Amino acid sequence: MALLADPPFAPARRCRFAGFVGCLLLVASTVNVHGQEGRAWRAGQYSFSDELGGFRIRSASGTGTRADPVVLGEELESADPVILVIRQQQPTVNFIEGILYLRVEALNNSGHPWVDFLFELQSILNQPSTFGDGLSFDQTHTTSDFVSSDSFNRYDREMEPYDRLRFHDGHVDPLRQAGFDFLITDFNPKSVFYLLQDPGIPAT
């Protein structure tokens, strides 16, 4: 689905919570790094972990390229923001450092409808990414032809002083799934960074 990019949004738009505390190479399939714990999943050159709680990773596949993006299946158990931990792994053949094409498939198990969905990159846990850290939602391009969603018709990106991507003009009912596609670039490659995910619910 093609989306329309809107102007940057106002930081005060979030209205549903007050305060948030700290919210092998691939052969044939993705590896769950922690075995039965279900906490970290390897896909391409990265591992993805739900160790900070509030949601569960159900699956991970792909290599992270444009032709074969990482597809991350998640289940969000509340309407509170959650944080995905992303760690760089040992590079393999044909690895392009600092490029991650990602599709998040999020199951809404919060009991509330979602009316928007915000992603925020963080180099340091609980601190929004800044311009100088090299981490962004493809900041080098004014518009990105890889940003899309099957549940929301529009998106906007706030690059300064944060790195945020918000999908809106749509909704996701409880027990339904929403897909989000976007590109993360990390031109000062880090061993670990974070992706905050914040589903918006109706104000009343």
C-alpha cells in the first residue's frame, strides 16, 4: 500500500499514558538465540529481543535486504509503549553494514483498538536518537519509497530532534494484525540499538 507522507507531527500528540519507566549465517531458517526462552531471534546480521517486556516476538525471518527484508512477528499485550532490542551479529558474505530493511507484523492483543502507531529509534535506552549518532529511518532521503503499512494510509517522520516514524489514518481492531515496512540506517554502526513501539488508542 502506498502511503502519503505528512509534515512533522507535534510532540504533544501522545495522550494515552503518563510516564513510562524503561519501557548463522542463515542457512534455511532463522535461529532463536536463546532456545526455549523465546527472547532473542537471529535474522540476517541482527538479533531481535523482547527482553525488556510488554510484548513477545513470535517469529523472525529474512536477511534484511530490500529484496528479503527481516519480517518480525510480534504480539503486543497492552497499549503501553514497548522496546525492541536490536543487536548486530557477526557479518556474513554480502553484508551491507548499517542497512536494515524491516517489516514488523504486530498482533494487537491489548484489548483496545489502535488508531495510530509510533516507532522511535534510540541509540541509548530511553533516549531518542539524535542527528549525530548516524541512526535514522533513512534520513538521507526526504521521502522513502519503502515506508508502508497495510492498516494505516498515511505516515509522518520526525527527524530532528528525534528519529520517529508515525503511521496514522487507519485502525487495528483487537486480535487483528498490522504490518509496517520501513528502512533503518545506522551509518555509525552500533553493537546494540533500540526501537520503541507505541500503539495509540482512542482518547476516550
